[in-house]
Amino acid sequence: MTLHQLPTEIILQIISLLTAHDYTQLVLVCKSWYCLFIPHLYHHVMLPLNDYCDCTYGHMRSSRDLPVRRFTHAVIENPALALMIHSLELYPSDCKGKWRNRPPLEPLAEEKYRASMLPYGQAKRKHRRKFHAWRRDLKHRSERQDWYRYSYYHEDAWLALLLVQVKNLEKLAIELPEERNHTEPTDHQKNSVHFERVIQWASSSKLGILTHLTHVSLTNGPCFWEMGTAVDAVPLNRLIPFLRIPSLRKLYVRNPCDRSPLHLPKDLVLPITHLDIEWPRERLPNLPRLLERCSQLESFTLEQDELHNEHSDSLPDLSLLYPPLRKSLFSLRYLNLTFDSGRVWQDAVIPRPTFLGTLADFPNLDSVHMRWANLLPFLRNRAYDPSTPLWKLLPRSLTHLYIDDCLIQCSSTLCMELESLMKQFPGNVPLLQTLYLRFAAREQEPGQGCLECLKRWSTRREMQPDLVAESLLQNLQHDFGTLGIAFRIIEREKNVPFAQDHAIRKKWPRGDSGKIRVLN
């Protein structure tokens, strides 16, 4: 029996077990197997960036045939391959090993790609001027007479040319380099000028560029390390062109920053439904303005990085996010607002409790992962005495609740709130299925202040376990279990799967050599 004679469901199971290397071998067997497996070989493509923005790596800088250029050559010579690419991942690399000592490329006829570089035509001078600059940068410095001008746009130009070929691309992941060359005060052009122009073109669906792109992953990539010049983050302004792509629905951005005014047209409405922001190392004052334009959010994740200066004022005021989140009142289903507290000492006052706002009005919200100090409003600026019971703040649609950074010194209040919540089941929370608690990784006795104020590590007194509260929580676990609710107390520094946590990036394991996460 040949492979084609097997039932389709068995073939699909076999294909799911194969690796990219397997596909490269199978397409060489025969013509029929080539036709069967070649779409799977090109479905997800990973390419290294070597000389992107001229600030790092560069071991192949003297080569005309960088991997992006070689691959773009291949898909232009065989357009059918470009249509098979649905997922594209680009990562910085020194391109050692298999990428070295490849045979030289044959010249590529300009008529094969010229039309894709002129989506607006060439009637207007500004379009012709941009085209000529792009065509110039497609040439390696050794192929140009003006090699001294912007020679580091070579790889960027080929990457942009690749993007206008992949008509069926759905997922794009890239480590963005520095936006500008800060070591050249007179150079005001962006480092990725051609790449970002293509992203801007994609906002107009009539041009037919990236019309199927639904999922984008951005992380901060190579940066200039000269003192006082490195940004080493993704500015919020750089997200806007991606967010304006009509087909985009999911955006994951790691380490964004907000150091310049956010330019948003008054009538701009962004189509995104899933926004995942991980580990910003600083405040994001313009994030509420950005959220206001996202009125169709189904999930929102903000995982703040740990307090680098160990000071209570470093955490953002989450209450500022509440009004813009209400723009997605009827669509929001998942909410995750947490921060990495592994090295932060906490008590009932530090970090300062900040109430996000009641969630009872969100009719479709089914999963909530939030800190104890942000979930409830408290009296006298301490996380001891809630002014409103927890069950009144939760939506009737709630299925999964994860209360993070609970405090031993507040455990009696916590137990009372959980008992009250249990009594309201199923009346006010009829759909509740899972309830998770995790206590703060480092908790100090009350009244010691933050590290910036104290400056005395040796005198810090750690909060000791409360045996009475532990017994009460164990009883509550049993009581919730009798109601069919899975109640778990998570170890302090342990991560467990919960509802839609990291739904966009759940299957993006960190790769080797600086590769970003693999798209799911």
C-alpha cells in the first residue's frame, strides 16, 4: 500500500509527527510525494537576520548572499513556493554553520519583482523616488558605486521584498532592531525603512499586501550599546503600523517602551482582538490611549516586569486601564494583569494596593488572573479590609479565577472572602469551575517599608506561615470540591497552566542562538 492509498485521517496523523528535516527528505522521493509534502515544508519558515541595521552580528557582512536574500531569490524564481508560506519567523543570528560557503547566486531579473515594489504605480514622483532607493539597497555594497551611502539597508531591502511575495502569510514573528542609528546624529532615517514601509502599505487592503496576516509577534532585537543611546525595547509608536493592518487579530509584544508622544488619528479604530504585553521594563503612560482604540478585545494580558528599583511606585496604576477596557465591555473574555514578583518584598501596603475596577459589568468575561491588591478596593490604603465583597465584583460569566500575590498577613480576610464567594455559588457565580491562589514569593512583616526606603537587608523580617489560615484554606479546598469547583493553592514560585494564560504565546518555546518563540 502506498502513502496515497492510506485514509486521509491517518496521513494527517503521520504528517503531524514529522519534522522539517523529514519533509526535506520526503520531497526528494518522487514527484507525488513532492506535491504532497512541499506545502508542509514551506508552511512555517525560519530565517536568520545577520546584518540587520548594522549594529550586531555581521559575520556575513562581506557576503552578497545573506540567507534572507537567498530565500527571497528562491520564492521569486518559483512563485508557487511563496504562496505556501503561512508562518514566517525572523531572528538575529551570526549565520555560522550551514549558512556559510553557499554557492553564489545568479542575477535576478528585475522584471520578476518590479511590479511588487510599486503597488501604487510610478505615476507620482514620491513613489518613483522610494522605488529607486529600494532598488539601490537591494544591491550589495560591492555592487554599488555609492557603497558609502546607507549600505546597511541591504538586508532590510530584501526582507521587505520577501514580505510582498508571501501573499498567504498569516503569522509573522520578528525581533525588531533599534529603530534608528543613534550613533549617527545626522542620520534620521529608520534602520528598517523598507520593511516598515511594507507594513504601512499593508494597512490598505486594496494593495493586496499581507491581507491574511492575523498574528504578529514582536520582541526587542539587536540594539546599539553605546552609552546613553540604546533603547533596547519596542516603542509603542512602532506598533501602530502593525495594528492598522485590517486582518490583524493577535499581537504579542515583549518589552515595549513608551518614551515619545503616541500619534493616533482621532478616528482610528484598531481591529485587534487579542493583545499580549510581556515584561515592559518601565511604565507605559500611553497604554490607556492605545487601549481606547481597541474596542473589540477578547483577551488582554499585561505581565509587568519585576520592580527593578524595588520601590512601590514602580508599579503602574492599573485603575487607569479600567476606562479603556470598558470599551471592550461586551467582547472581553480573558483578563491577565500580573507582575513578576519573584524578588520583590511585599506587605499589605507595598506595593500600594490599586483597585482596577468592578468586573461585574463585563457580561462575557470568563477568565481572570489578577493580584489580590488589584482585585478588590480596600479601606485606608492597605490590602486588609475590602470595602466591597469579592463576589459582588465578579461577573456571572466567570469560569476561572486566579488570585495572585496573596499575603499571609491578609489571609484571614482572604478566607472570609472565599467563604462568602462559596455561599454565593451558584447564585452569583454559577459557572465557576476553577479557583487558584498563589501567595507572594517574598512577604515581609508589616511596617518595614520598601527597600529604597529601608536600605538595610540584614534587618528585614520575613512573614512566618499562619497555621490557622492554612487549616482554613484546606477546609475550603474540600468545601469547594464538593461544589464541583477545582480549588488549588499554587506554590509560591511555581507556574501552572491556567485558563487562557499566554494563549497567544503558549507554544512559543525560546529557541537557541537568540531565536524568538515559535509561533503556535
